[in-house]
Amino acid sequence: MIGINTVVTIIIAVLLFGVIILIHELGHFTAAKIFGVKVNEFALGMGPTIFHFGKGETKYALRAFPIGGFCAMEGEDEASGDPRAFNNKKVWQRIIIVIAGALMNIVLGFILMIILTAQSASFKSTTVADVGKAIQVESGASFQAGDEILSINGYRTFNDYDFNFAISRYAGEPMTFEVKRNGEKIAIEGVTVDFSNVGEGDAQYAFLVQGIDKNFFTVIEQSAKSTVSIVRVVWASLIDLITGKYGFEALSGPVGTAEIIGQAASQGVNFVESLNNVLWIMALITVN
């Protein structure tokens, strides 16, 4: 018997993927309309048609299986003599129509990041304010307040999200930090992170970092950086899979992704936090 939590998880996952697919296909659709391409059908979902209506020259349809969607343009799959067919448009116009879907997904991800980022009272920088108990340095140069962390084991850190990802990625092995101090780049080698010695009530992060004041411009800046960061995280994780750092059993298909979405939705202490968790995963999926 399927539990209520499983049902809710499935509904959330279907709606989430539906929005991502809809935005993607709307990108193709809008660009096609701008360049005068005839769109025969705009569909959300695949398989048998559940519901459809016609408006103008286009059929709009909802299909049975929520695993995709399409914007069927005249002359897209085979040559057409219609002057408004996709195949008869200029190359640069066809390129824009094709990439418009992915561009809309990036825009959606950026908007979601703005929603999430705007809720913060302030933002974390990558400039050290103090060093937590979990950080250990073998020898040589050590960290100082005011050090701007530029990279960890070569992984560039533009914001605190990059910073935390890099530390977790290389946890358990010596790391080399490149920092900027008084305008000069310094390498701090043999850095390890040991959270086992961090007691309850102590700082949960390896570093305490300086804050960034919140205003319109910093919200936009931090949102843009976070959008770029989640792309970099996925690519870095893909490299880790290929190089054997993680096994391929770590990959998730649609079912596993739905489970993760359900877990995220259930981990919030209230509705807003649960919604934010789901929006974060949605941003991760749509941008990548």
C-alpha cells in the first residue's frame, strides 16, 4: 500500500519537473513565434493526449506521461515548402530557437536563486574572520583574519557555497588553500578539516567568515554567483564520478530524484523552509 508521504512526494516531483519542462518548451515556443515559425503543437508530457485545445494554428495538449514535452514546429523534423517552416529560416534564427529552451531554464534558476537569496539577512563572504577548531595546518604559513580564500586544491571559490563544497569535497585529505593577503597571493599547504573534535555548541563551520551587507545589488550579485556555483558543482561531481572518487551507484534516475525531493520537502521545520528546500533542488535541476 502506498503511503501518503509517497503520494505527496510523487505529486511534488511531477509538478516540479512539469514547471521545468514547461519553461524550457516555452523558450522554444516564444523564440519560434518571434521569428514567425509555424508551431503545429505545444505539448506538456508525452504519450496519449489527455486534453487539448486549438488556438490559431497551434494545438495545445496535455499528455499522459509527465516525462517531457515538445514544441513541434513545421519543418523541424523534415523539409517543408512552407515559407514559415523552421528549415526555411536563417541559420542564426534557428540557433536562437534551439538554445532558447536552455536559456529559459537558466533564467528560471536565476529567479529561484533570487527568491532564496533575498530571504537572507546578510551574506557570507570568502574572507576569513576567524579559524574554527576543525581546521589544522601541518606547518608553514597559517590563516589570518582578512585572508580572502581564492581556491581550495585548485577549485576556485567565488562565494561561500563554493567554499563549503570544496571543503566537503576534499575532506579527509590535505588541502592547499590559495589566499590573498594584503594584495599578495599566498599558498597555505597541508590543511586538514577534522569535524570530530568540534563539540556541540561550537562553530559548525571550519571558518568564520566576514559578512556582506544585504542590498539590491548584493542580492543580485550573490544570486548570480550561486547560479554559476551550482553548475560548477554538478560538473565537478561528474568529474569525480569519472575519476572514481564516487561510485556510479551515487547517480539517481527520476525515481531517486523524486525521493530526494520528498526528503527535502520533509526536512523543513515549517512550510517556508520545506518550500525553500524544494526550490533549491529545482534550481539545481533547471540550471543544469
